Amino acid sequence: MRRILVALVASSAVIGLATPAQAGSYGPGSGYEAGPQSGDASTTHSASPGTGEVSIFQHNLRQAAAVHCIGDGPRATLRVSAPVEGAVTSVTVEYAEAFMTEHPVIDVLVRGTQSGWQGHGAAHGPKNGEAGSVSVPLQGNALIPGEMLEVIFGLQVHAGCLPHPTMLGLFGSRLVEGGRVVFPSVTIS
């Protein structure tokens, strides 16, 4: 009987060790870093790791929004990096105070630094002061213990296309595209 009890306690300890050490919540000032940003002369963007606020605005001298070019649109992002020390099945990014025109996207990308792509999630505009969350179930390659799990989240505006060369300077469907969102927490579980 004593051996069975010792075996149960030992197996409980092993199960306890299998839980992810990085699981938990990260937030502004406690785990957020500046993430990738892009844009051109017609784009204004910012991402504050200290407040969790991300904004992007694009003066639209591009073709109407129904036409898209190949490539990424301008983006402003934050990042959370956590060491992988156990099983991770999902990532949830909370957002609040979301003000967005029709075409920006709240974008969440999850990848392992060695295992690669793990998942993607998004929430689309328009939004008018809304709060919500984007949950990303991890579905890529198995995470490798010791690698870093990166969660990159923020705002992206569609790429658009430049009008025909003889029509340069025509405005797109909106004079300005963009938004502002606060990200209060990222939960890895």
C-alpha cells in the first residue's frame, strides 16, 4: 500500500512538472516588447510596450479597397516571448478600447523560434470602442522544449494597390484607414 501511495505521489509530481512553466498572463510593463513595424511615407504607427497601446493610420493614396496587391500592408505590433518548458495548447490576446475603420485587422501570429509556425488569429474592423479577445489554438509543429514561443500581435492595414500610372494621386476608398487598440493581456496556456 505504501508503494502505491509513493507511486501516486511521484506520478503527481511528474504531471506537475509537465505543466508549462511559461503559462500565465503577460501585460503592459510585464513581458511586452516592441514588435515588427512597417509602413511608408503615408503611414503613421506606434506600439507602446509600457501601455499596450497600438495605433496605425494610413493616408490612402491607393486604389479602392476592393483591389489588393500582393504583400503585407503596414503594421504596428507588440511581442511576447516565453520559454517553452512544457505543453502549450493555445494563446489568447485580449483587446480593449478598439477604434478601427473597416479594413484594419487585429492580427495575432504565434511561432516557435525553432519549430516555426504555430497558429494565427484575427479580428476585423470596424470597431467603435469595443473589447474582446482573439484565441489561437496551436496547430503547427510540436514545440521544442527550450525554444522561445513568440506571440506577435497588433494592427495591420490592407496593402492596397497604387492606381494606374496615368491616374496617380487618386484617393482610395477612404482618405484615412487605421485604428487604435489597447492590449491589456496575453495568456499562454
